[in-house]
Amino acid sequence: MPLFELKSPRDMLEKARREHQRLSTQFNIDNLFNFFVTAYHIQDYIRTSEAVAVTVLNAFMEEPDIKSCRDLCDQGKHLKLTRNNRIDPKTRILHGCVNGAPINTLPVNGGRKWVAYIDGREVDVKRLAERVLEKWELFFSGNGL
């Protein structure tokens, strides 16, 4: 019997959806970590099940948002990126209080925004999570999963 009854790529996608729902409801480091780790490892279930040609999956995994997901996942799991000369993402939490964020980034008292700096790009982490889930869903529908 598979671990925790996760048996298929679809099961992992559904888990990523649940993690994203938790993240949307309560945006914190635990939910953020769980989402990116789950979302990145959907590929493992696809590879093991051989549900899609490896070349198709490998091409998808090169998509910039998926690579950003990989970097956040790997840094969260291992604390430091060590393979293939990858640069550790830097993260910052911007706050909507005075002097808590650059001018015009957030409204005053507008909450907080988590950003990552990945390969020289500033990435809104919450929006990245949304895009990653959308891209996985499109990949599944486009490949009959």
C-alpha cells in the first residue's frame, strides 16, 4: 500500500490543492513550505507512474515558475542550495506599516507581502504559488492526467 494512500500523480495534485487552500486561508511559513514541497514533488509521482513521457515532463520542469518552486522547495528542505551552482533564493517580508516596505509597494496598514529574489528576479511568493498550481493543472489537463 502506498504511503498515506497517495497513489497517483492526481493524488499529489489534489494534495497540492489542499496545501494551497491552507496557504490561502493562513499565509504562514509552515503552509508555504508544505505547498512548495508538495507542488515540486508532483513530478516524482509522474515519473514513477510513467504517466507522461520523460521528455515532456523534463521540458515542463524547465518552466521558470516551476524552477522557482524547485529552488524554494530545495532551500526549505536543505537550508542551502548546493547543486549545479544554483544561487540560494533570498526572501523578505514587506509590511504595510510606515517604513515597512518601499513606497508604493503596499498600502499603509495593507498587511504584508512575501517576496523572494530568485536568479535576480523579485517574485511575489503568494502569486508564485498560484501560478505554480495553475501550471500543474494545465499540465495535467494537457497530458490526459
